[in-house]
Amino acid sequence: MDGLKRNPKIEVRVLTEDYCEFVLSETDVSVANALRRVILSHVPTIAIDLVEIEENSSVLTDDFIAHRLGLIPIISNRVGDMKSPFESEGDDDFTDITFTLNIKCTDDNTLIVGSNDLVLDSNHPDIAPVGFSIHHDATDNKGITIVKLRKNQEVSLRAIARKGIGKDHAKWQPVATVAFQYMPDIRINHALMRTLTPAQRREWVASTPGKEAVFRYNETTEQVEIVDAEAYMYDDECIAKAEEMQKPGLVDIRPIEDKFIFRVETTGVLAPEVVISTALEVLQGKLATISQSLASGRDDALQID
């Protein structure tokens, strides 16, 4: 790793409203994993943190309902305007968003209570659950289910949402998943491949599992070709198959140690490009703090969260 360049680059390949795939290159696995961890645990979002229940005659306990409310993703575009309870310095700070829920089942049909039944904070109507819609009735999509009520059962509560990070609780994580893998470098020994019969080549190609094909047998040229190297999951099945056929060295597969494929899927609270750019800013800030601490000789240089 000593000979690798340390000039990280990002190439975005897929970007939708809740998914991003990009290639991080010219760096090592420590930086890639640091970015993954910061995305998970240090990008601030908004989530319900405190629930005050006034009435609950449903089959779910108060704690159960509070937990379900906490896991409802809240649109967090304005999280930068807020301060967490730990950051607040006075009563004028923007720290809380209050949702209310008052609902009762009055007929014999089961009533589904969902995130669309929450009443938004009139002071902050733009902060709402992901996918929120006030235009619904009992037959429409109620959003994320909170609880189901039978006749004469009711729920009345106040839910307070606050700024936080995934390090404190998973409900503040901005992503459903974030993962990376090494970019694979696959090289087929075509001279050795030609010693196999067409049937053996087909059998070897079929040995690699997965939904996406890594190799294919070209019936026209009778050659084995690489279809999608990135679909390889480092399972070594094709290598084991080659050894089983008494053809070790049939394929050489190595990870490119300074190139990583990242896949980020958000919960909808923030756009994926916002999550990634915020994570990079947080990571740069932490590195700057360490650099300054080391330069000044402070003993707390390693006490960075």
C-alpha cells in the first residue's frame, strides 16, 4: 500500500432520489471504511426522540408505540438549521418539532393508524414523515403503520422530533444500507482455457453464483468472456472449479487495492448526494482536528469521536 497515490477521487455512476453508486479511487481501505462509518454514524438527521402518551387503549404498550414512532423516517432537509439538545445554548435555539396524534376507532372495521395520521407542527409544516400526505381516508395508503385499532380503542399522544446522529441511536441513521467492495481485476488464462472442451467451459462459467453473470461462454467464438467483473463477489467458486478440473491458474482474480465500489441507499430523509457530501465534510473536519492537535502537541488528539 505504500506505493499507492493518496489523492482520493469520486466518480458517480448512478444517482437517483434515494440511491447512489460511485467509485472511490486512489486511496486505501482505511479511508473507504472511515467514509462508510461516518455515513452511518455521524451524518445528522431528524427523528422522533420523545413521546408523551396521553391515552393508549390499543394492544401495543406505550414503549412499543414510542419505538415505532422513533423509527419513522423524517424529512431532514432543515436539519442544518437545528441544534441537538447537547448543542443548544438557549431557549431561542431551534431544537424541537412537535407532532400530535389523536385518533379513535368508531366502527367494527380494523383501523390502521399510520404516519399520514400524524398532525404536523404548524410552525414547521415542511418537516414531515417521508412520503407524508394529508389527503387520505381509511381506504388509502396510511403511510408507515404505527398501530391497528379495533372499535372503541384510541391513541392520543405528542411526539417530539429532534436532531441527532446514528452514533447515538440507529433511528438517526440517514441510510438503509451503505457498503463497499474492492474493484476486482479478473484475468483469464486463455491458453489454459483452450485445453478445456466446450462442455467443460460451459460448466466452469456456470460455477460462479449470483444473479448477475460474471462470465459467459460465447457460442460463436467458443471463448469464455468476462461480462461484468464487478458482479464477482469474491466467493472463489470459479477458482475452486478450476482446481477441481485440474486446471489451477485458469483465472486470476485480485482486488484492486486503491479502488472501491460504494453503494448507498438512503431512507429518504436526505438525498444521497447530501448524505455523501455531509459525510465527507464531517470526515475532513475530524482529520483537521487531529492534525491541529498533533501539531500543537495536545494530549487529547486521539479523543475524536
